[in-house]
Amino acid sequence: MERFQGLKAFVPEDTDVKSIMTFYRKLLPTDLNVYRDHLLRLSSQDRYARFCGFKTDESIAAYCRGIDWRFTIMVGCFVRGELRAVAELRTEPKVWPGEGELAVSVEREFQGQGIGSGVVRRIMTVARNRQLRRLMLICMISNRRMQAIVRKFLGTLECDSGEATGWIEMPWPNQLSLMQEALDNSAALVNGVLDQWQGRSEEMPVPSAA
């Protein structure tokens, strides 16, 4: 951590770094428990919206244990060090060649702040760069928030039997989309360092003025 001690010079001593940190990054298999805890914090209504049906704590835990990380990509939004929103993209090349299924979860007190669109925008960049041609999102007809996200990204909606299916067509990747994903990865790395630094701030000496 020594090479990052100079970061403290840019932040006032009495500043809580986590209080100003909202950042996005891809989730890893090591984040499984963090993702499970996020889903468990969803209200009963938001659980129903996320899974298109009722989910108990046990069924959510079982769902998380069953995630196949070979075909799953997630982007999460962390607020003050806690995971508060996730866009989960599932692919199955043999079943849905060139397509992926998207699901989004945002904890109640963080809805309406744009972080749902933030995780969707970033997962779309990831999907585009992996040459997926179309994303599908299934939600209840009553889930206006998810339908608004589909429309925001120029998708189409089909409604049938109480459910709405959204389709978002993906353009081919280009240098800009590849650069955007690289920048997101770099920003996540920097924020991760700051997050670790915050936990050790009391142990780190304040650098002297040059």
C-alpha cells in the first residue's frame, strides 16, 4: 500500500472516503456472498419484481449457489462500500446463440437515483464487446421501472399473460465501446484501492508537504 499513501494528500483528513464513493465494477465469484446479501435486502415487492415470483431467503440462497459463473456476468453499484444494485447477464451459447438474458435489482432506498440505469448501461457495454446481438429482459407488467429502462435504451416491449418481455438490440463493438469497458475496469480498480485505503487510513502517515 505504500505507493498509494500519497492519495491521502488529495483528500481532507476529516473526509470519510466511503461517504463520497459510488462506483461500479464487475462482480467475481468471490463476491457471491455480497451478491446474496444484496438480494436478501430486497423488499418482498422488489424480490417479486426481480424474480417474477415470490422468493424466500432460502430460495435466494439456493439461487446464488446455483449461479454458473462461466455464463454469467454481473455489474454492481457500490455505495459507501455496500453493493446496492446489480445487472445480471446470463448467456447460454448453445441455447441462445448471440443473445443474453438480463435481470436488474436495486434496493428500495436507492431506487430513482439512476444507479439502475448505470448498471444496465455498463452491462450493455460488456455484452456488446462480447458480440452479443440482443438482450432480453422479462418482468411483470406492473414493473414500470424495468420497462422504463428498456425504453430508455431504445428497446422494444412485448406483453403477454401478465409479463412483459423487453428486447434490446446491440450494435457491434468498436474502439469506443472497448475503451469504455477498459476505463470502467480502471475506475473500479482505483476505487477498490481507495476502499482499502479507507480501512487503513488511521495506520497511514500523512505525507509531508513538498
